[in-house]
Amino acid sequence: MDDSPNTEQLALWGSIDVWESARIKRIQLPEKLTTLRQKLYRKAKLEPKFRFYVLYDRIYRRDVLSSAYQIARANKGKPGVDGVSFEDIEKSPGGIEGFLDEIQDSLRARTYRPSAVRRVWIPKPDGRKRPLGIPTIRDRVVQTAVLLIIEPIFEADFMDCSYGFRPKRSAHDALGEVREHLKDGLRSVYDADLKGYFDSIPHDRLMKCLRMRIVDRSALKLIRMWLQAPVAEQGRGGGKRIARSGKGTPQGGVISPLLANVYLHWFEVVFHSAGGPADWAKARMVRYADDFMVLARYQGGRIREYIETKIETWLGLELNREKTKVVDLRQAGTGLDFLGYTFRYDRDLKGRGLRYLNVTPSKKALRAEREALRGLINSHRSHVPISELIRVVNRQLTGWANYFSFGYARKAKRSVNWFVRARLVKHLRRRSQRPFRPPEGRTYYQHFKNLGLVYL
């Protein structure tokens, strides 16, 4: 069997996709860097046991650093603990070139040391908060340079069942695979929830996973330094609190998603091995970052015990027992939530004696969208011109609709449309001294449409 990479696989390494203002921007990489990434991928694909020992000098190549800066700039992001922004770098006497000169010199001389990671807390839809680590722009550029070099190596190993943070793979692809497995009769699902995955990856075990492919000590030292970098956050008294940990990859770090994929990849390997559930139970796994599920015709104790032993004992992670559950979609009215969608078998709409697989935005996703819209349309924004407010709301609606274009979302979209119109009517009435009325002969629906409001 020929395992040589095909043209489509090699084409992955000529560009990088980044999010910019709710849309994906594709950044083309220089020809020499593209060729290097293709060579690394081809070597890793053809020789699964080869270990790369000369990578470090490629990390500080000028075309690699320049591309890394361009990618970091497109991703935007706030300054780290040093307070230096992209604008500060570009307005400095040396500009971007001087900034890259300093990075290149420090890497070549092996004097580079990362700064602390600034931690902020981001609200979650359920009211809780999750930590987000913000490295300095200098560290972000170096991490991106390392990512450009090592990503093709590990991508050659990654399995088809994983989708999160991988080039040219999306949540919709993961959802599509779940749908196909369900249609194939695998309707008993182990729905796993890892407790604080990014914050709990053991550093020593992760480094062993990396050494399965990389033996360049200087490149590994860079990654180890990022893992061990202190985390700084505002203390209660206003001062900074510094902490270190022997676990975790800070969420927000450029290289963290790849490291997280590298670690869980080995769970996928044993799952699909001769002694794993994919072999003796014909089970299938679908993973998106730290969200994964195992689908089978029947979930016996043997599958559950295998998963929990490998995750908690072998990998040293923790399952959230309150959220981890087995769902049997053969039971009427039972739903399965994954990546913001609910999978459920519903009665046929035409009254025929069968059920169809309905895939819709989940209740949780709808609540989160309503909360986001409340944050945009409220009394605190009464000073914002209605045209500007609608422009901001349109951006939110468009991004939401693009993601929820999978499955059957028409009913959910109508619900969001109604909610937006009700909020805008209330907003217009509140900001007017007299009760607001649309122009004579025009309904609110027509009025908002004339103002440019998007309808899903």
C-alpha cells in the first residue's frame, strides 16, 4: 500500500487560516517555507517511526519569523504582561524588522526566555469563568514559528477521528461524522467531558509524547519553557500574583491546541489498536479538541471501563462524572448535545411510521446567543446610533448563522429573529422621549429591514 502524501495533503502546508472579524482569512506562506513544511510532512508520513533531530535552526529562519509575525498580527489579541501592542512594535524606531532581529538573535544565541503569561478570566454562558492565558507578542511570534515547523510532523500521525484545531478541518466535519455513525446504527453514545483538560495535562507525560517524534533538544527546551512559564494575574489587593504549575498548557497560547492534540492522540491510538474498543466492539470515536464521544451499537461496562481507565490512570486526566454520560438515541425523546448541536430522533413530520435524525442548535446554544444579543441591545447602549447598532448586531447574527448552518436550524433561526426584533423595538421605544412608531404605513419588520437588519 502506498502511503505517499497526495497533492491535496501537501497543499495544506502552503497557507494558514486565521479568524478576522468573524470570517476566516487565509494567509499564504512563502514558497520556501511551504516547501519545507511539505518536506517535513512527507518525511513524517512515509516514516512513522522517524524522530526529527534538526529543527531548531529552521525555527529562527527569517521567512519563518516573518510569517509568524504576520499570522500573530492577523490573530490580533491584547498585549501580554509587558504591555507591548502590535502598534507599539510597528511605531518603534526599528519597527517590525528590528523586533524580528531581536528575536532571531536571541534564538540563535539560545538566550531567549519567555515572559510570564497574563491570565484573564472569560465569562462562560453558564455563569462560570474560564482562564485565558495571554503571552506577550514576542512569545506569540516564537510559538507560531515553532508551530509552523512542527505542526506538519504531528499532523502526519493524527487520526481521522479528530477535528479540533487542525488545518482544513472544522466542527461541521466532526458533526457530519457523528451523523454518519448514527445513521449506521451506532446509537449508544458515551459522551465524555474532561475536567479542565487544558489545565491538567501532565508536563512530563506530554514531553514524552513529543519525544516520540522530536529529539532536537533545543526545540524541546523551547516547549518546556513555555509549559513552565509563570502565570501572572491581578490579585485581590491590586498587585500581581505569580504562580507556576507542573500541569497544563495555558488556553490562549498559540502552541497549546497542538500540544493538547498531541496528548490525546495517544488515547486514539490505543482505542483503535488490536486491543481497543474499535476492534472488539466496532466502536467509533469523534473528537473535537477536548470534547469527544464514543459511538457503538451497545455501551457495555467493558467499553466504559476501558475509556475511564485509559483517560484517568494511563493519561492522568480527570473525567467530569456529573457531565459524562451514556446516551441511547434509540429511546424516544432522548437527545445528544455536541458542539452546540442536539442530535435526536424525532417523529416523521408527514406522519409516516418512522423517525428521522433531527440535528438542531441546542437549547444551551440558543440561550448563549440570546445572552450575547442582550449584551448588544440594552439600555447601556442607548447612545449608539441605530445604524451602528444594527451593524454590530448583524455581525453577531451572521457569525452565529454561519456556524449553525448545519442540520435543520430554521426553527431556531426564526426564534432568534423574533428575539432580535423584540429587543430592537424595546430599545427604540426606550431611547425616544415619545413612544416610538415606525413611519406611517410601515411595520417594524419593514422598518428594520430598511435599516439593513439581517434576517436569518
